[in-house]
Amino acid sequence: MVYVIIPAAGHGERFGGKNKKQFLMLADKPVFIHTLLAFQESACIDEIIFVVPEEDLPSTKALIRDYGLPKLKYVIAGGRSRQESVAAGMLLLKEKGQDDDIVLVHDGVRPLVTNTLIGAVVEGVRTFGAVVAARPVTDSLKEVTDGAVIQKSLARERIWAMQTPQGFYLSVLVEACRKGAEDHFYATDEAMLVERLGVPILCIEGPSENIKITTASDLKMAEFLLKNQNDSESVRAERA
Ligand code: C5P
């Protein structure tokens, strides 16, 4: 089985305003519905576990009924951090899954994830064991003081920025989450937890369009990118 856990239980502190970014409209649908549909439509995914803030469980469940999402088997409450929200999904999979099942984790606020990328991550787990979508950085990188004064330059040639999906065998992710919790280690993605087990993780290049919606301008950018995606799809359909 191939599962995907989609954490969307953030409160959007960095976004500003009262609205949680995963529930904002992106074109004709809420951000999280775009994300869920991408995994629903992937032939590589069997079941989806969706994690939301506890107070949004009833409204989310009601909204989801309007979309055809048969692979979405569980909508559960998240925790105070992304790590806790993913752990809530893992608790469930630990009970029902097998060691050699594959688990992907994908941010609820990355609605432009492509079918090709999802397929490449699942295939990557089968061939390499542990895989993350990521991109080589293009900006120059500096380490700075607390007061934002540059201390030194970092060589960017071997630095990649992490995206999601990130994919692992169930047994590996269970152990990584257990160890992270036991050590009170704070992680912003699953690769940080799995790395600590000494398991090699392969980066596969994700498209630059696979953005995480963190600020209001990211939402505008996502609208633009989505329109471009749809326009090129209609051009392809017309040519076919
Ligand atoms: O915190 P960050 O912006 O990296 O969030 C990435 C994803 O993790 C988002 O989809 C967000 O909703 C989710 N998250 C969560 N539970 C939290 C905090 C963030 O599921 N407590």
C-alpha cells in the first residue's frame, strides 16, 4: 500500500490575517482541495490521511463531501507543530499498515504538486529507500548573526531546498518519528528525522512551481502558476 499523510493543521501565523492559508480560495477551490485532488488523481496513491486543526474537523469534513475523494480515508486532528500533526497520522498507520508499505508526507499548502512528481517519489522509494522532492538553491547563501549581520558565505553548490512530497518505508518513518519524539528533537520536515537514523535520503528535483503557500504573495503566485498550468493543458488538449 502507498499512503500519503497531508498535514494541514497550521494556524498560518506567518500569513497574517485571521484566515488559515490551507482554507483560502485558490481560483475556484480552497487550497487544500487542490492538494487532495492531486493525490486522489495519482494512480500511485492508495489512501490519503488528512490532518487539520481540531476546531476545523467538522467544517472540513462537510466541505470534502462536495468533491469526489474516495481515497481520503481519514480526516484527523493535528497537533501544535507540523511534526506532531504528522505523528498523529503515523500513529494511525502504525496500527493499520505493514512495515514495507510506503508513506509519503506532503504539505497541505503545496497545492501545485504534480502527478509526475508524486509518481517519481513513490518510484524513488522503491529503488532508493528514502526520497525527498527538493531543488538546488539559486541565491547566494550567508550565515548571519541574530541581528542579521553577515558572518560568512556558504557554498551553495551542494545546498538544496527541501520540498514535499517526502517518501519512506513505513517502518523507517515510524522509527524516525519515535526517536525524534523521544529526543525532543524539533524537525521541520521528515528528512530531518530520518537523517538521524543514518538512512541515506535521495533528493529528486521537484518543479519550481511546487511552492509552499506561506505568505499572501505566495497565494497570488500560486494563482498565476495555476492559470498557466491550466492554459498549457488546454493548448495540449486542443492540439491532440
Ligand atoms: O509550518 P509550515 O509552513 O512549514 O507548514 C507546512 C504544513 O504543515 C502546512 O500544510 C501546515 O498546515 C502544516 N502544519 C500542521 N500542523 C501544525 C503546523 C503546520 O499540520 N501544527
